[in-house]
Amino acid sequence: MREIGGIPAVSWDQFAVEFQQEYTNVIVDNIPSWPDGAYSAALVEGWYENVATNIDLASE
């Protein structure tokens, strides 16, 4: 299985210098891999808490 771990998928150097300067503080050095580990667990939990609120996981 291949891991997905990069958003956005556009190389930073492809953006205009002005854009790079304006958003330089949002660049991260590490992005969690998915699907796996704590990131997947948080994703599933967030989905059921915020989107699929009508589904009772206890009865599944």
C-alpha cells in the first residue's frame, strides 16, 4: 500500500514569489501519513462527530 502524505501536491517553487512570501508561515516540515495511525483514527472520529452525526457507532 502506498501512503499519501502531501497537501498541496504543487511544488512550492511553482507559485509566484509574492504568494510564497505571503504564505511562508503556513509551510510545514512534516505531514502525517494516511491511511495509518493516529491521523486515521482522528479522521474517522472527526467524521462521525461532525458529519455523520446520525450514525451510532455503538450499535454497529
